[in-house]
Amino acid sequence: MHPTGLITALATPFDEAGALDLGAWRRLLEWQLAAGVEGVVVAGSTGEASMLADDEYDTLLRTAVQAVAGRVPVRAGPGQPGTARTIAQTRRAAALGADVALVVVPPYVRPTQSGMLAHFRAVADEGGLPVMLYNVPGRSGADLLPETVAALAAHERIVGIKEAVADAARIDALVALRAPGFRVLGGDDATAARALLAGADGLVSVGSNAAPAAYRRLLDLARGGDAAATAQWDARLAPLHAFCGVEPNPIPVKALLQRLGLGHGVRLPLLPLSARHHDEAARMIALARALEASCGREPLAA
């Protein structure tokens, strides 16, 4: 269960009434697997986990585990501000069949480095799943520093990190910690090519919701060591990287999925994509379809 390759941080499809759209969820999962993704994240921040009721979280994860049927690892996003609640949610994810817990730095409470060290060790010791660290200070409000990661990497049940700090020096510092039992994955699509060529083991992607085969090609080119071809393909993906950041995640990518027939809208306090970005969304759908076709995949029809 050591993380590697392309992992899609899945959005959660809702129907027009705002309920879970399990039909669209299953179609999204099958489309991702057919395109070659090497793992999925269910109910992370892109999946609007904080907007899901407990029974919805359970249904979403249970359905994903059944649909994936062991073809790739299923990672659940159980991170909470408090350690006890994170452990409880991780145990629930384990009972529902998740393979790995992707555990974010506790949001909002801004723990110290010592607090984060104690938190992640407790979740790894007591949660019942291998733990993949997730550092995204722009959302959580606290930054898990490389020296703290180094201490955590020695824990036998902490298997890797998703690093969303888009800084070359940060990636270099983490890549130096790689070991057979600890992998380093990028968490920022726009700088993924650089991170992969620097030695990162993979990417947890948002954009791959809408263009999974295209992002898998980026991973394959980078893993092959062809820096020029990787840069050329990344340049083709760059507008999609950028679009996914025009409004808070997952608003833009869910607008793309809606145009592909996979769900409707987001939940408050998020709002649907602003009208000023609708024309750009149409262009991004055309780009995603063209990229998928160039990878030999049949684009998903709306």
C-alpha cells in the first residue's frame, strides 16, 4: 500500500436535488480505472468531506470499495481538527474497506510541529490503517516541515506524504527522505512535472478527475526520465492545471465533471462556478476531450 503513480483525489457527484449521485459516482470510478489511474482518494477535500453526513461518507466509501474491487488502493480522507475524532474516523474507514488513510494536517487549530508529530503517530498507532500524511498549509493553516516528516517517516505505519507546497526546495528536502517504506507524492498539478522529475513517486491530482489518461501520460513520461517530452506534455496540460484554481477547489473541476454528465454542483458554503468562467470551462472540456483522445481513450460523453 505504499503510494506511487497517479492517484485521483475524486470529487463527489451530487444529483440535482443535492443528494449523492451514486450512479455518477460509479461511472466516475470506472472511467478513472479504465484510464489507468493507480489509486483513488475518496472523501478528501476535493470530495467535499466536510459537507458529507456520516451516513453519506459511509455510503460513498463502501460503494467505492465495492466498485474498485481491489484493482487499485482506495484511500480515505479521515482528517479532523482533533486527534481522537481523526482516529475514530480512520477506524470507520478501515471497517468500510479502505486501504490507506490520507490524513491532513489538523485544519484550523494550527498545532505546533511537536503537536503534529504526536497527532500523526497516534493516528498511525490507533487508527487501524496505514497513514499517508497530507500537507496543505494554504488550507489547514499549519505547515508540516520536512524535519517533522523525517521523524514520522520512521514509523512503520506511516507510508508516505502528499505535499502540496509548490516549492522546489521543499520537494527536494522530502525526496531525500524516500525509502522503501516511505514515498513522496506531489499534491499540486501545476508543479507535478518538476516534482516527478526531481524524484517524487507520484501525484495526487485534482485535474485527473476530468482527464485521467492525460495525467497518467504525464506520470509515464516523467517516470521514463524524458524531461523534454514531460515538459511538452505538461505544457499541453497547463491550461487545465490553471483552470482548476480559478475558484476554490473543487468548484472548477466539478463544473467540468458536470459538463461530462457526472453530477451537479457543490454544497454550501461553496457555490457553483461563477458565470464569468463558463466560457473557459467550455474550452477546458474541449481540451480535456482532445487530450484523452490523443491518449487513445474514448472521451466521456456528456
